[in-house]
Amino acid sequence: MRHAPIPSALFTKNRQRLLAQLPAGALVILHANDVLPTNADGSLRLVPNSDLFYLSGIEQEETVLVLFPDADDERQREMLFVRETSELIAIWEGHKLTKEQATEVSGIRTVHWTGDFPRMLHRLMCEARSVWLNTNEHKRAVVEVETRDARFIRDLRNRYPLHEFRRLAPLLHTLRVVKDPLEVDLIRHACSITRAGFERVCRFVEPGVNECEVEAEFAHEFIRRRAGFAYNPIIGSGRNSCVLHYLENDQTCRAGDVLLLDVAASYANYNSDLTRTIPVNGRFTRRQRQVYDAVLRVLRASIAGLTPGKLWSRWQAEAEDLVAAECVGLGLLKPKDLKVKVSDPSKKPVKKWFMHGNGHPIGLDVHDLGLMNQPFAPGWVMTVEPAIYIPGEDLAVRLENDVLITENGPVDLMADIPIEADEIEALMV
């Protein structure tokens, strides 16, 4: 692992939180993600399974976590199965966790090799009253490739058709959305690395640089700080700033254009999410400054609006009303548009200029788990990302910070990253 070690107490606490939600006789089984193929004999780098990492801290392929708090044999109440290494594996792939190292990382005392899992499974299944299995139940997930979890579930249901199988995902959605203070610290650290990358880029950007060169500057700063990109970077200049998920990053940045930077770091699997919009030549035009300040006002108000007990739908509606009012001042909407009543919220006039959500939970996943029909609660970390897109002017401004919800008010985890227009211009001198 590239990042510094994380205290195993975090993962022990996370397991305890999950076990407190389980009924008597529950058996929980989670698997690592597959190592996915590319072409020929190539493969992608393993992306750790977020739920497995949340409960164990393990980031290695072919890992299985078993939690069975009512097992007759107390050694089987928490078990970790990790891939057994060999001389050949060590030569070609490098170091794999020893059993002792797996215990040190996870806090789980009983560790076996993954090859021992099949023979132990039957005994566990015979004792269990219910079996809790994991799947990706993110509402926006598009799952077209069969996962290791899916293969295991199909096989287990075929072999044990009379067992009671339960969904683990709803429990993890409820648990993971509330961050432990140590998790917040890891997100803060990812934010600090993001700040370093952004400030480096502001000093680098000038007319004539290519969007891909800007991406390279972020990569340099992130990697040297033992981090990586939290998501595919969006670096769009001019008209490209109006494309919500622009990924080509291959055009020349020109004087007079803005450059939208939706780029952030991931550290120890915990993510940050930042968006800034900067002037390519170092100074905003009058029109760009008007739009920029309008979006910044909405951002400030939306951060203040992140209060415990509020529903996401209400918070989103508040942001849309704020953007709509700003659009009137910018000449994009007429005052009468603010009074339009629609049965379908997607048909509101403001949606032409601000068509996406105002924010989402963030943590081990960029679009982290969380039941968005539940009220905000202390411990949630939310992105706040209002925007105004004006394709006819080749102009878009989106601003985004990550914010911790607390009982005493929101805490902006990116408060030290320059965002005022004057700050941006001063940084680019």
C-alpha cells in the first residue's frame, strides 16, 4: 500500500457497528473485487472493495471476510482469508500479506489462506440462521460485468437453497454515511493534497498550455504525496467547461477562456472532490466575474444549509431557487420564470442552466453510500457543487467543496483552498 498505515482500531470499530445491527445467528461474508482484464494478457490494477476495506482495511485480491458472532467456536467469529503466496508469486507480483500482517492491518486474530475457505464454509452454513451477502446497490450503478460477489451468491444459493439469504448493503449504506473522526481526518488529508495540486496548477496555467499538461501537473503533485486521482479528472477550457463529464482533456487553453477543474485526490482509499473555475490568462472578464460571484454566493448559502434533519430534496430545491435568482440577475431568466409551477421538477426553467445535483456523500467512494431519502445527520461528509452553464457564451462556472455536517454547524474541509475570485487571480500572477 502506498499510504501510511491506518490504525486497525478503525476497522474493529466498524465491524462492531455492523455486528450491533445483525440478528442472532447471522453469518456475514464479503469478498474482494476481481482483478479485471484489459486486452491480451493485461489487467487493471486492483480497485479495493470499499465495503471489505471499511470492515478490515485489507486491499489485496482474493480476500474473504467472515463475521459470525454466534459461532460455536470463538475462533470462527471473525475470520479473514487471504491469498497464500509462493516463490513464483513473489517474483512476478511482489509481496503478499502474511497472516501476521493481515492481523496487524485488520485487528482480526484468526487468519487463514483463501484456499481453506471452501472446506470451512459448509460448517459455517450449517450453523447459520441467516446469511448476509454483499452486492453493489448504489442507485446509479450500472453493473454489466459479473462480480466475484455475484458468482459466489449464485453458487451459494444453488448449494443451500433452503437457507435465508439477506442483503448486507442496506446496513452498510446506513453505517458508512456516518464518518468516524479518523475517517474525517483521512478525507481532510486528501483535501490537503488536492489543495497542493490546485495551487500548483494555478501557478502553471497560461494561454497555450494543453489541458493534458494541466492534468500532468495534478498527477505530479498527487503521486509525490502518496495519493492518486479520486476519479477521472475533468479539465475543460472554453466550450469544454460546459460538458459535465468532459474527459478528453486534450485541447489548448486559450486567453479569454475559463478553465474548469474538477480534480481531486484520493488518499488511503478516502476521496476528496474539488471543482474550481479559473481564468486561463489569470484575470476574469467582467462577465466571467459576474457568473463566478453568483455561483460562489450559492455555494456559501448551500454550505450553510447543510444542517442535521434536513432532507436532500429540500436542500436541492433551495439551491435551485438560489441559482434561479442569480440567473435573473445575469439575464439568463426573467423574473416571471421564478414563479413558474411545474409538476416535474426536471422541467423547472433553472434546469437549463443548472441541471445536476447540488452535492452527494463522499468517503470511500466519490459518490459514497448513503440513503438520500434520510435526513442529514452529524458525521455525514457532503460535496457542495452549484454551477451555472452558458454554452452560448462558451462559459461555465462550477465550484465545489467538501463539507462535514455537525451538530454545531457545517465544517468546510476545503476552507483553506483558494476560492474567492481575487484569491484565484492573485495565485495566478
